[in-house]
Amino acid sequence: MTRKIALAIPDLRGNEEKYVADAVRSSWISSSGVYVDRFEQEFAAFTGSGHVVGVCNGTVALHLALLALDVRPGDEVLVPSMTYIATANAVRYVGAEPVFVDVDPETWCLSPSQLEKSITRRTRGIIAVDLYGHPADMDAINHIAAVNGLWVVEDAAEAHSATYKGRPAGGLAKIGTFSFYGNKILSCGEGGAVVVNDPYLYLRLKTLRGQGMDPERRYYFPVTGYNFRLTNVACALLCAQLERREEILSCRREVFRLYREQLQEIGGLGFQPIADWAVPAPWMFCLTVDPAGFGHTRDELMRHLAENGVETRPFFIPLHTLPPFRQESARRGELLPVTDRLGTTGFNLPTHSQLTADDIGYICRLIKNFSPNQSR
Ligand SMILES: *Cc1c(COP(=O)(O)O)cnc(C)c1O
């Protein structure tokens, strides 16, 4: 018997189908409608921010944030290299250059102590990423930004529900961005959001999202904008997801608890560190493999799990080593040892709300029995 255990599955067991059918029957399937308004209001409360602008995905959320901040060709934006490629791609979309900064070994997020060294005359801002659900040290990052006259965007795509010193992730910088892709904690398949408090930036974000149309004067376009809107059908899904967020989160927290409990004694494995000011979001369970202690490399363990029907995913390949970015990164002489180490040793285990305790026991036994160093 080989089981098949997927890495991620969206949880659509509540009112998702009902609300989508309702949106279809109402004929409001484009980007206006009751679900759009309801989602934007409820998500503002969820992230503790003044305003939410729904957009068609999380990459577009970052792009829109940078457009609203007037980032231009020649500008530099400090970003982590240990993140999904969208964070750096968005910087390129506005003609600017992502400059890569190492992460802190205690959070795996942007290292405040490394940031300052990378600031140049061209630096305009920082995109901090709440990696694998753990919030970045936003007070320290915001402080460095303020001292140097920079803005901060918080990419909270992976951190729905995380908190930093009791405050919701995503609402901790000048602008926050989210993704609702199929593998994110709350999902509508493809979707995203920008969250903001500043009323001027809110107006700019809304204008740029909707082809640059003047909010006070229909069909008059004072600026070049984009069509980055989110549909009422997608928002119907998101409203149903938000209704059941506690249920979805508590299932995922239980998955995290069981993994930690059953893997903690195995030599050579490491968990995601948790800062004492953080409550991370239970996005994807992270494991690092020290080959000396475990007896096999990360890739050998992933292959073994795949052969036994368990889907896993390696950590992000550090962006400064990828073809679109590596030449510029090398020219700047960037050294990112913590990022490089995580990139070769880390991977994610299946994490979703439909995993059973039995599935998790199966996965943990496979891992344990694979290590030649364990006493059985
Ligand atoms: C998922 C993700 C994004 C992009 O979201 P999409 O909705 O897939 O465009 C951006 N940043 C991070 C850190 C992500 O994990």
C-alpha cells in the first residue's frame, strides 16, 4: 500500500460553494459586488489595518505597492534572498533593482543588523518577508528605515494570522501585501490584497488598481493605471474562508504540534526558530537536515519520502543565485551565508487541514526509520 499525501490542499468545506453559487446567480461575477466590499472590510479587521485593496494575486499586490510608492528605474530595494521569487520580480517590474540581504538565523527573516550595510544613495525602501509564516522583526526594520528615510513593505503572503508583539502580521509596515494562492492558509485560488493605513496611499492604490480612473469622476483617467482587480466570485470564496479561519487555523496548528512532538527526538533535524515576540502562522511545516547528524542529506530524505508517496518541497532556492539576479548580486559582492545554508538544508512537509494524525504518524515514522543514526 502506498499512500499519496499532498503537500497542500485548500480547505473549502464551509460556505465556499454556496457563496460562489450565490455570486454566479446574482450575475455579479466581475470586480464589483457585495462579496468584494465584505471581503475588503473583514480583511481590514483581520489585519488591524485601515484599508484593504483586493487584487488578482500576491505578486500584483507587491507590484501595486511599489507603484503606489513611486519606485522608479535606478532605485534599489532591499529584499531577502530567502523568499519566493515574486518579492524580487516585483522590484524589477518597476525598473528598480533588488539588493539581497541575509536573514537572521533566529527568525529566518531579514536581518536588521545586516540591512544597514546594504543601504546606498540609491536605496528607497525595504521589502520585509514574513518567511514561512514567521513575522520579520518589524520594529527594528521600521526603525532602520525611519532613520534612513526609507519606506517598508511587509510581504505577509505566507503569514495570515501571525502576530508580532501581539499585532497582526501584514499590518506592521507602511504597506502590507498578501496572497491567496491555492497553497496559502486562506485561499481563493488566485488572489491577493494590499493593506494600508495612510489615506493618500489608499487612494493611489485604488486608482492604480482600476486603470487609473479618478475615484470621483467615472471614465476620467488622470494617470496610467492597471487592471489588477479581484473578482466578486473570488471574494465569495474569501468571505467563506474568513468565516472559518479559526477552524482552518486550529487544524493546521494541530498538524504543527504533532510534527514537533514526533520529530523532536530525531538527531540531525532542526525546526523553524520562533522568536519570543512572535506567534507564527501555521503555513508550511519546516524542517532542516544536518547530514552529519541525520545520516542522509535533505535531498536524500525528500527522495525517500517521495518514493513513499509523501510530497515535500525544498526551501526557496536563494534568489541571488538564480539567473535573473546572480550577475548583479555577484557584482555587488553579496555574501549570504545563512540564506545559502537554509537553501540547501531546508524543506517543507505536507501541511493542510485535511491531514490526519495517522498521516502524520506515517510521515514521521518514514523519517525516523530512514536515519541510520536512530536507535529504534
Ligand atoms: C505566494 C507568495 C507571493 C506571491 O503570491 P501569488 O499570489 O502566487 O502571486 C509573494 N510572496 C511570497 C513570500 C509568497 O509566498
